[in-house]
Amino acid sequence: MSFSNQNAINKAFKVGIYIRLSREDGDKLESDSISNQRDILQRYIKENQLIFIDEYKDDGISRNNF
């Protein structure tokens, strides 16, 4: 394997996650869909050896009340 190919394989990506409210969750403090999305994305990050940087959350803000 060439140096450039090996370098690309070892490169870790820095990621942020964006999660948003489902209308089905109503007025809960933190919606179930937010928690579920966070769990799924964090598992994906760990399984793929990515570097978690930050979380961006849209919980309760919609285009109707933005």
C-alpha cells in the first residue's frame, strides 16, 4: 500500500451531529426522538472511529415558531 493510501485510511474525521424534534413528541422536556437520534449517531461515531466535536439540537423550534 502506498504512503498516500495509508495516510487516507488513518485520517480521522471530526464530526458534529444535528438532531431535531419529531412532532410526535409534543411538549416533553427532551423528546424521545432527540434521545433516540443521539444514541444512534453516537453509536455510529464510535463504531466508525470518528471524532465527536459538538451536538446541534433543534428541540421544540420549528419554522412555525422560529
